[in-house]
Amino acid sequence: MIIPDTIKNLIATAPLAHLTTLNPDGSPQVTVVWVGIQDDEFVVGHMSNFQKIKNIKKDPRVVLSMLGHGKNDFGLQEYLVVYGNAYVTEGGGADLLQRLAHGYLGTDVIFPPEPFRSRPGYVTHITPSRFTGTGDWK
């Protein structure tokens, strides 16, 4: 699925996103993440084998949600929800986090700090299957 320009424009503003994965018992696991776009996939960097990584390896179904910047006709905050399937690649986590840090923390920030920067880390790739929410992307 092609990611519309309206969503690319939102992601370019560095919104914090909620990544929901499924625990082994089927319960949701939610984490706040930085998100970018690469080759029509959403990408998230990680420096350790966190629970969300383990969950994605067992069940690729994920949901991302984030706030938009506008208000709808009722005066409520716009938001985006992305449903999709994810896969994890090893390596590249530090490079992705450094790229995303410019939007989330500032253009002159070096992130992640040592000793994490020298670790390979992980990248979660999310292939979207559906977009919902309120905003120009619906």
C-alpha cells in the first residue's frame, strides 16, 4: 500500500507514535516510539531486543497511532491509526535513531549515546494495510 503524501507530511513533523504489538497471551503491549518512512514502510529503531521485538517475531500484526496537528469539524484533535504487518531486521537501529533524532530532539543532537551507538540494534518495518482516524489521510 502506498503511503499518501498527507501521512508523509505528518511523519515529517516527528509525532510521537504508539506502537501496539501482541503479547504471547494475546494482550496488547503499547510503546511510545519515534517513527519514520522508508520505501513505503513505516520504520522504528530499537537498540535492544525489547518485548515489542519479540512480539513482532511471533505475530506480525501491529497498530501505530499518533496525533495530527489540526482539528476536525467538531474541534477535536486529528489522529492517524495505521494497521499493518511488521518484520524486524537486525542492524541499523542506531543509524535510524540518529536520523529520526534530528526531528524529535534537534538538528545538532547525537543519538543514541554511547555505549548504545556501537550496538547493531534493530529496525522494525511496518507495511501498512489500512489507515483510519480523522484528518486528510482518511
